[in-house]
Amino acid sequence: MVTEHKTFENITFESLEKGLYEECVFKNCDFTAISLAFFKFENCTFKQCNLSNVSLNQTSLQDCEFEESKLTGINFQDVNPFLFGIDCINCDLSLTYFAENDLSRSNFRNCNFSDAQFLEVNAQGTNFSESNLKNTVFDQTNLSGAYLSGVTDLSIDITKNSVKKMRVDLDNLPGLLANFSLEIIA
């Protein structure tokens, strides 16, 4: 089934017809804990939606935008990697799990990543500006060229992650040097 250029508004989904959704808009929709396994979303926009704990097993998310949406507890490890790209603005991604994902085509601006995990992720050049990274774990992640201006609660073990040319504010340097037990004097 192919659905194109359709707007879904104020719907609580208990299920959604499996298929390809192209250039669709989902506004104020609730997808909480449903399975979107093997769905394909291309150039779709999700505004003020709740996607907490959805199952994304082999789900294709190609150039999708999420605005002011809740994506808590999502395991992104099993999404379809082909052309995966998401743009999140003012979203809650707390408790999310990214493992072996390629986020180089993704951006996250002013998002909450509290207690999220990034394990063996390619986040090269990814924009995390103005995001909250409280208790976020980065392990074996490529953050080369990533943009972390304005982030809060930054703590990255630079011995376990690639950070070459990562852009970060001066006041976040202590979060990069914490593992060295340095006393930083202003």
C-alpha cells in the first residue's frame, strides 16, 4: 500500500496500515508503543506526535522530520539503514538507544537526550546544537566534525570516541576532560 501527500491529524493509532508513506504529515498523533516494523516513511513530517516506545524493526526513515515530538525509549538499532536520515527539532529523545547507526544524514536541534546511548554510531558532522545530553553515553562513536554548540551536560570520554574537529563551546571542555582528573582553573 502506498500513501502519498496525506495529512493525519489528532489520531491515536492502535495500528497503522503497513506500507509506504511518502510526503505525509502526522500532526498531534499518538503512536505510543505500536509496531511500525517494516514500514517505510519518505519525506514525512511528524509534528507534536508521541512515538514513545514504538518498534522500528527494519523501519525505513528517509529524510523524515520530527518537530516537538516525543520519541522516548526508542531502540533505533534495528531501523533499516538504507538512506536513514532524520531531522529532530525540539524533541524528547530521552532513553533512546542508537547502536551501529549512521547518523551522518541526521540532525538534532534543541533535543533532550537524557539517559540516551550512542554505541558504535557514526555521528560524523551531526548537529546536536542546544541539546541536553544529561547522562548520555557515547561509546566507540564517531563524532568527528559534529556540532555541539550550546549543548548542556556534555560528558564524552574522548579516549573512547573519535572527536576530531568536533565543534564544542569552551565552557563544555570540562565534560571532555573529566576522565583525566584535571583541575581546570578559570
